[in-house]
Amino acid sequence: MKQLFFVILSILCIGCVSKSEEDSTNFKYLKFSENILNYHITPKEKFDKSGLMFSDQGAWFAYSFPDSISNLTGFSGPFLMTQQNGVWSSASLSNLVIDNNVWTSHSSISYNSHLEQTFKSDHLELKQELVFSSGHTAIIKSTLKNNSQSDKKITYHFKNESLLADGLKLSTDKNKLVINSSKTDAIGHILFPNEIVLNSTDSTYTSNIISIELKPNETKEFIISQSFIFKGYSWSNELKSIENSTFKAVLDLRKAEKNTQLRALIENRKEQFSTDIYAEVLAKAHLTLQNNWRIPAGEIKHEGLFPSYHYKWFNGFWSWDSWKHSVGLSFYNTELAKKQMKLMFEFQSEDGFVADCVFRDITIEKHNYRDTKPPLSAWAVSKIYNKDKDLEFVKYMYPKLKLYHEFWYNKRDHDQDGLCEYGSTDGSLIAAKWESGMDNAIRFDNSKILKNGEDAYSIDQESVDLNAYLYAEKNYLAELATAIKKNEDAQRFTKEAAILKRKIQTQFYDVNDGWFYDTTLDGKTFIKGEGSEGWTALWAKAASHKQAETVKEKMMDPKKFFTKVPFQTMSADHEKFNPLKGYWRGPNWLDQAYFGVKSLRNYGFNEDADKATIQILKGAEGVLGKGKSIRENYHPLTGEGLNAQNFSWSAAHIIMLLQKE
């Protein structure tokens, strides 16, 4: 790499992975990611989501492999997340057409670092590799080889398949293709080899026809870069980076980077999960998070992760998703984990409230300030801090976390008894249910909304999970306050935690049922229906050991929670249990399953926790093995994957399930 930036990165990254000669030359951890997801799709229309897409470096665009043998070369796409919550630009934007040639076979290999594919005909072989050099640019290297025993004269040109996305308009300047869109301010810059001259209409382009002669085993190489630059970034700077780099240097850098990250995850596994199948699932979880990673653009000021690029309504950033993503990221990329945390706190109000979800382009979808989400942010910051001991990050985040914690007691404690309720800013019951994160859980079926003050409303019940999260948050805030020498704060939070712990153990625990429930506002009546909120007191370490034992017995009961995919959102023997239509009334969400496993570990039930972890990963369709993506949630009785594909918090919690603390 000629450019200093790439030289420094290469030295740093390769230095990180040179633990052994084998690691740095063979990338042995990267090999666990080979074909871990199936990227084959030739899109037929702009919103085609029948396949998965590969991206890296936080790019807002992605690629796949053609799914059949044809004369279509190049990689499918790019799929543009720069507009309309994700649309295909073209079936292939840089299709290499070779006259009088028919490809007879197509093979592909994907890694977390890059994509490779090979086309073969009777006498030619075309190998193509794609790697992201930055969050703005992907580089495609094509190598054409004469596999025959005689000289071959070859004529070729480039063209695009028809544009699929609305609003795109092509223009050309010699070997440069520029893509503008009426749907976004991101501009595409496609650079071809110098000998190429392009001509275009608004929607198609073609190049001049070039003739070459290849001797037996001789090769011809083409390098094409595809960049999509949002307003606020410099195309001239990106162009310099492209011109001053080599494909090999970029590819080696990516391989080293991914190998380092996968090594961190694979070597930190709990001993009981040391087989290759768990190394592969960690590679799949890592790639799931990678495909949802986005750089700052528009309204978004820091890098972060979508819940799922694959589902059009999840092309944004949610608060408690972000807290969970950050904990998963902390095991191999603390810098990205910190940026994910900072992203959401850019949308914190003066009273401490943090928006539920935010978006790059608010002309597509508005930020949601109607509700926030459960307070897990101090947990996330603590986990990040314990990985790299970055006190400056703690100093930056602490006042924001403290203000967010105080918000709950100022705006969500209707009767001022020190126990909080979920609520909303606009007085709507639906937003108050959203605030729990468990939107339609049965515990809210008969709830009503109460006004606390200006822009502050509560549901008329006190929730055990919310107060367990707040108890845990007090302990995490005390830890962080101690780290930055705010000892008075630490003492106050510790005292408050002790008081809250007693309240959780006495108000929310039903001695007769041996379970934790929400209660009415006065604390006198349990709101029955065993759900996953029942073990959050164990996750927070707020339960007594005797209470934990009774909860554990129900969790390990096959008729209740120890199903094919254990620890789902509500007991399987409840009359309202309905995984296919319930969303939070039966499906297994892997965050709740992780909280369940962690709850068991907190009280020393490690054999049960190991058994549950194995059954969760084995029972959830497609989590183990190659090809299928990690899903939003799962049917607890059949294991069927449900709802969105390539789901970030599921992947983050898989990482947590398998990692040592």
C-alpha cells in the first residue's frame, strides 16, 4: 500500500495477528467463516429479499453471487441501503461480456473478509474477487485466464444489466461511470480500467469493444472500484485512497483484520464449547453483525448496527438493540462498540430520555421519541470498559448514563415509591408497551395509561424486569463512578441498589408460584402469566438464592420453558401461548434466552446453563452449520426461524452465550 494510511493500518493489523506464523500466513481462524452464509441471488426486482447480501466496513451497499450459470458475470448488485430502505441497483452493475463464449460452470466462496467466484467455459476461466477497502468503496478484481492449449483471441466489453432501483441516472466520462439518484444524496462513482471508454443513456451503459490475445495459461487482469459517497464525505479523498492502494494490500488487510477478530472470539470460548461447530457459529454471528454495520450518514453521527438490513423497517438504530449489539461487539471490537453506544446518546433529551429509534433519512421514516427502551446502557458501557479500561470513554458516557437513569425516576414513577413503570411521552398505550421492548406481552393485556406530568405517562403497573434492570444499572453506575473517582455517586447508587433489591424480592415474587411477576401499581396484586420477565431478577442478581431455585425449576421444566429452543418469552403451557402469531407471546428471542442462561450461571446452576446453551443453539433452525442466517426469533417447539433474517441482537447474544466473561 503506497498511501501512508493503509501502510499504518496494514502494519498494525498484521502485527496483531502475528501470534504465530501459521495465523498470519494461513488465516486459520478466518477459515471457519468459509461459506458460512449463502449469498446466492440474482435479483429480479428492486425489493427482492429472497437472498442475503455481503457488506463490510460500515458500507451502505452490499453484494451477492449470481444464483445460476448464465452469461451474467460480476457480483449481484450492488444492493443500495442508501435509499428506499434497501433496493437493488442492478442484477450486475459491471457485467463483463466476452464474445462467442458461454460459461458452463460457476463456483463461489465467501469469507467474512471477501467474496470469490469463478466462471468456466471450454477454454476460459474468469476469477473474480470482491473486497471492501472502506465504508465507501468495494474493489473487484477480475482475472481472465486462457485454459486451452492454443492462443486465443478474445473480444470483450462491459455493460450493466437493467437498473432496478427507482430514480437512478447514469452518466459517463471516459472510464468513469457516475450514478445519481433522486431518492438519496449518495453518489455512485464506478471506475474501470484506463483502456475502457464508456457510453451511457440514463439507465444503461456499455463500453468500447477491446480485443486481446492470450497465450495458454496467460491471464488478463481488470480492477474495478465501486464507490457510493454520501454528502459530507469527500470523493476526492476517497479517489486518492483508491489510486494509492493495491488490491492485494487491501485484501491482505481485510483477511488479517477478520482473522484477528475471529481469533478473539474463538479463543475466548468457554471450554465446554471448544468444538469446531461453535467456532463456525461465532463466525456466523460475527458476519451477521458485520453485514448490519453502517458508517455515519445523514442524521447518524456515529457508526452503528441495524437490527437487520434484510427487513425494510429495520434500516435504523434502536436503543436497547444498540446496548445489546455493543456487548456482543465488545468481545472483539471495542472501538465499534463505543461508537454504537455514542450513536444513540446523540438523541438524548435534556431530561435524560433517549429516543427509541433513529434513522439516517427522516424523509423515509421519522425518529421515534414516543418512548425509550429498557435501561441496559450502563450494563453495555461496563462490559466495554472491562475489556479495554478506557477511562476517557467512561468519562464521556457517565453523565449521560446517570441522566438516563434519573429520567426513569423523574418521569416513570407514577406513585413515587421508588419502583418505575414503562410509559410514553405522548400518552399512548401502544408506545408505553413498546417501551418495554416486549410489545404485546400478555402482562400488558389489561393495562391502562396514567399521566405523570408534562410529556410523561406510565402504565398502571410496576414491571419486575424494568426494576431489575434499574437495580443492575445502579450497580454498574456505582462501578463506573468508582472508576472515574466519583465516590459519592458510587456510594449513593450502592445504597439505592440495596433498597431496590429488597423491594424486588418482596413485591414481585409470588411465594406460592415460585415466580416473579409484574404487579399492580399499589403492589398488592400479581399480574399472572409466566413470562421471560420472570428471570430478569436473577439476571440482575436481585433474587435470593431460594427464589432463584424455584424460578430455575420452572425454567428447566419441559412443559414450560425447557422446550426445543429453551427459555422463550412465555410458558408453553399458557392458554395464550402462540409462537406463530404472538411475537412476544411465545417465540424464543435469543436475548431473553441469554438472560435466562446468565440467570442460571449467576446462581451457580452451571450444568443447567450448559445444557440450555447447547439446546438453544442446536434447536434454533440454521444457527449451527453453514448457509442459513441467524433469525429475529424462533419457534420454541419446532425450532423454525421466524421473522427477520440476519438479525443483530440474536447474533450478539449467541456471542455472549459462548464467551468467557
